[in-house]
Amino acid sequence: MNSPTADPVYVNSKREGIIILIIWGLGFAWTVPYCYFTGFQTTTENWELTMTWGIPSWIFWGVAFPWFVSGVLSILMCLFYIKDDDLGQAEDEVPLSK
């Protein structure tokens, strides 16, 4: 029995979706532990809040930096990786026969 070939639109969208989930997962894997370990301080500890560009450093490196990196990766992916697939012709675009 011949196995049917997968639709190229499905294959491309699945591959692109996996890449998007990997980017999201890496951002999540960085943000949550980093913010937990550097942003959570008890009142009994003697610590000083450090700033980066006027933002607390743990917010800058834990939230803003991965947000920026994810945005740049998304733009690069849109410009160079995502393919524009031919979806065919819609029924309302098909010329009517006379």
C-alpha cells in the first residue's frame, strides 16, 4: 500500500511551529529560574538592588533581555525561514463558466 505524501503546507507549518515552541521554551527556561533566583530576596538578607539602564538588573536580564532576543529571533525567522506556500485557488476566485 502506498503511503500518501503529506501536504507541503502542513509540513512547513509543523516545522515552523516546532521552531516557535523551541524559542518559547528557551525563553521560559531562562526567565523563570533567573527571575526566581535573582529577584526573590528575603528581608533578612542584606542585599543592594543593582540597576541596568535604570531597570532593576534581575528584571532587565530576566525579562527584557529574553523578550528582546525572542523578538529578534522571530523577526529573523519571519524574514528568512518561513516559506510562503501556495494555498491554491479559492472557490470565489475561480472564473465562472458561461
